[in-house]
Amino acid sequence: MSIQLHMEQMPDYLAARFSGSGVAEEVWRQFELIAEHCKRSNGDKLLIDITGAEGKLSIIEKYLAAEESRIFAQYGIKVVFIETPERMDPRRFFLLAARNRGVNVEAFTDFQSAEEWLLK
């Protein structure tokens, strides 16, 4: 099985949901496709739900994901991630690295908090 991506246009943002198992690179390699979809729909808000994807990122993978997330900054897209509590990084390394690359990003473990942050 591999990582699957499902995108859904919500009234105020694009929701991208990942599910399945595979290598972490399968997720961040989709960032450009997702950013292009936002651009085509004139959207600047993105919710990425990775709770359905299996596995945990190493520190190197978090760094590489942050590098790839620069595409969102280039398109001016505000991004929120939803992660499982067990996989949420208490040091928030990915978020720090992504912000250092100009990405307006945050992460939560619940949908309501994520959506509230995204829409404010």
C-alpha cells in the first residue's frame, strides 16, 4: 500500500488528507501539486490532515519536509497540519524549520482548533 492523497475544496480552504502507509517522501512530494491546486482555485488557505497516514518522521525527514514546504510560502498559502497526539513533535522541529523558510504554518491534534487557526 502507498500513501493516498484526497483533496476536497471546502467553502473557505482546501483540505488535503493523506492516508495509508509508505515512505514519508510520498507526502511532501505532493506539496507542489497541492499548492498548484490552491492556486488554480484562487485559495490561500490549506488544511493538511496527516492523521490517516502511518509512520513517524525522523529528524532528517522533518527537515526535508520543511524544505519542500517552501512552495506554500512562494504561493502565499497559510497552512495548518492536523497530526495525531502520539506523533506530534513536542519540539515542533518541522514547524520551526518551515517558518524559517517563510511558511505561515501551525499544527494541531484536533480539527476544530486547526480550522479556527486557519480561518482567523
